Amino acid sequence: MVGAARALPHVSTQAAVIDVIRAAGTISRAGLIEETGLTGATISTLVRGLIDQGLVVETGRAESTGGKPRVLLQLEPTARYAVGVHLDHAGIVYVVTTLAGGVVAQMSRAGVGVDDPPVVVERMAREVAALLASAGVDPARVSGLGLVAPGPLAPHSGMRLTPPSMRQWEDFPLDGALEDAVGVPVLLDNDATAAALGEHWSGRAGARATFATVYMGTGIGAGLIVNGGAYVGVSGNAGEIGHVCLDLEGPECWCGARGCTEAIAGPAAVVAAARADRSVARAAGLDRRSTSALTSTGAQFAAVTRAALRGHDGARALLDRSARYVAVATRTLANVMDLDLVVLTGPGFALAGSVYLPVMQAELDRFFFSRSTHGVEVRLSPVATTAAAIGAAAMALQSELVPQRGTLRLPDRGEQHAATTR
């Protein structure tokens, strides 16, 4: 289960030990020696230090195998908290999680809309403060705030290329502005990558150290976990399967290319096709343009999905068509990465997952290149709606406690946490 942690490029032996304990849930000192390859003396010193810091606690004993039962260790969930924020045109989702990834508070609020970025940032700061207060969480125990949004992103310089609905955010220094407003370190990343990290950090992906999430929100993306760590690419934008070309002569995409998965089969494409079909538009409530409250692409896609689930043939046909294209893009990803697990997540799949999953599973069963060697399981995340925000919080926790070389890091908070744990 935790063997992959040995291969991760942790920046310190303490980070490696914390990661192994996190992955195992409970583990003995002897188990840590086996998993990390560190000496007994080193493990003893590191564990003693982690217990003194309040990050690790002893929790009972393992069953005896003939000798003295071994003392088990686990992370102390309330030793640290993190805030996760998923910023999107359609809505903003906030969560507060424990060190173990458990959600202790969450809320959803209106999206960015057409408001200027500084106005939205000020509102977000108020909402984060209110959520922490409602959960009774001491801000001094907050490792940081993970902030995720649709890609592509440029760390430390905002959103260089944004979806059409968020053009006003181009080149806005989002992470720095929110950090100043909230008063805790902020780490900015892609929402699909965050969702994958959340599945890994919480243990929902099980023993797999390498897998992918396919994320459907306003658009389509993928997150990659490779040997237990998030693979983000050179600029943090790995996994953009929404911009895999499926038709050289296809419709123009907002990214400037043609025939992208997102342009052909993304939520906006499904909604446009539904609006063009009178029967589907009527069934989904998209024909009442002057009175409809369905103003965002996400809300309109959800309305088409509900019509399909109620049995409307035209709406179901649109989702089936979308699912076939998304399945082909996912097969491309699985072939390139040689995956055996794909997790569907994001608000789009939270509602439409029952339609997409069997189509995608059938595509991989029939045409995955390495199918004679192993299959690819397609699974729906149980927290698909809030997955990106949960992953954002995990991102902040990982950055402080189990940082790896070559990944985004939270700013150094000096001695602040040390003072709170003495």
C-alpha cells in the first residue's frame, strides 16, 4: 500500500515518514523502517520529534505475532487544518479539512460572475474567515489555503489564458491577492490536478500509486498521480485532455485550436446542441430564455442531464454522444500513461456520471492498448461535487508537511507553527 512513498522525491526524511504514516493510516516503527529504508535509530528520532510536535500519536498495539505487540502510530488529524477553495464562474466551493483529509466544514457560494477580481477576492476572504469561525478552527493551526481554478494557470502570475467566462482574470495575481486578503499562505493550482491529489491524500484511490482523474466542470481536464505524487508538467498544466484534438476539421475551441474534446463534447457543446433542438430545450427548460434562472453553463448542463435521466431520448442522445468522445480522449490518456484506474470527478460527473461511466468503461475494455495485460477500472468519486476544493486543501497540507522536490511550495511561515505546538 505504501511502498511507493519510498520512491518519492521528498525534501526531507521527516516528510517521507509523515507521508508513509498518512498513506498507511496506522503503522508501527518497524513498519516505517521497512517502508522507508531508514535505520531504526533514525526512525526512532524522527517519530519522537513528530510526537513532540503533536503531529503523530501512538494509538494502541498491533496483534502479537509471538513477541511483544508493536505500538502503532497515526497522524493526529486535528494537529493541522487546511482550507480548500475552488474558484469557478459558476460557483465558489470552500472546504476546511483536517490533516487526515476529513472535511469539517464546507459551503458553496455564488461564482465570480462578471465582478472585478479584487471584489471577488475581498468576498472570498470574508467567506473563508466565516467558515473557519463556524468550524471553530484556530487560524494558527491552518497550514495554508489551496486555491484551484480551471486551467491553464501560470503560478505566481495569475491566469495567463482563461476560459471565455473568466476573461477578466487574465494576468490577475490571484494567489498573491488572496494571500494578502486572508493572511495565510496561498498555493494556486489546476482544479483537475487538485481533484486527483484529493483522491490520493484521502485514500479513496486505495493502494494505487499511479492513476488519473478525469474532471468535468465548466470544461474537461485530467489530474495525474504518478508514483504517489501529482504530475503537473513544466508549468502545472499537465492533463489537459479537454484540448486533445479529436477532429482536425472540428469546431474551433476557445484555446485557439480546432476539434478539441471540450469543443466537441464538453458541457458547453452539449448545452449548445440542446438549445438547437426544440424538444430537448423544452424538456430541459432552456427555451424560456427570458425567465430561466439557468444562467451558467454548469447549471444548463445539469438541466440537460436531468432531462436525460428522466427518460428524454433526445437529451440522452446528446449525453451519449459526449460520453463517446470523452471516452476516446480518456483512452488516449490511459494509453500514454499505461493506467489501470481512472476516477471520474467534478460537478459534471456528479450528476451525469451514471451516463458517462459505462460508455467510458466499455471503450477502455474494448480498445485500451494494453488490455491483454491489464484492464482499466473506471470509478466515480463519492465526493465529485467538492473534489477540487478537497484536493486544494490536500495540496496545502502536502506542501507544508510532505513537500517534494520540483513541486509548488507554500511560502515559509517561519516559526509560527512551531510556536503553536510547543
